[in-house]
Amino acid sequence: MDQLHIYTIAPTESAFVWKVLLVDMKAPGTDEILIFISDCLKSNTARIFKVFLDVQYQPFNVHHFRTVADEVRVTEREEMCGDLKFVYHSENREMCKKVEICLS
């Protein structure tokens, strides 16, 4: 199994930069992309599916963790992040409810 990692430093995280990255990924030698992992920005996911029709998409939620963690008291941050990780890794809604019961 081969892996393709694309990394760039750009002045902004614009739709244009994402388009350039995706087109570069389609360069000769890249026959098929099976899974694409990226920030879950709506404009990005739409572009991904336009370029790679049959790809599976996996959102990378680190930005969500950081945004939520910034709004929580420092003393409660570690526990809250643990709960969020549990929810993100849960296989179904019933597993997520275990965290909800503990929080209420």
C-alpha cells in the first residue's frame, strides 16, 4: 500500500490553494486515491469529490477540538477533551450517550 502525503505552505487556506493541491495530486503516477483525510471545510470536501469521484473522505477534526477547548475553563479542559475524543471515536449514537449521561 502506497501513501501520498501532500503538504504546502500558503498565505491563506483559500479555495484556490486547495484546487492547486488537488490538481497536483492528480499528476501522472497517481492512479487512484482510496481515502482522503483533511480539514472538514465544506468547500474543500466539494472540491475533493469533483476531482476524485470515488474517494472515501475522512474529516480531520483537530481544529474542532481546539476551537471547543479554547472556550472551556483550563481546569476542565483535559476532561472535556477526553469526552470529545470518546464521542468522535464512537461507533454509534448510543455510545455517545454514555458521555451525555456522565455530563448530566
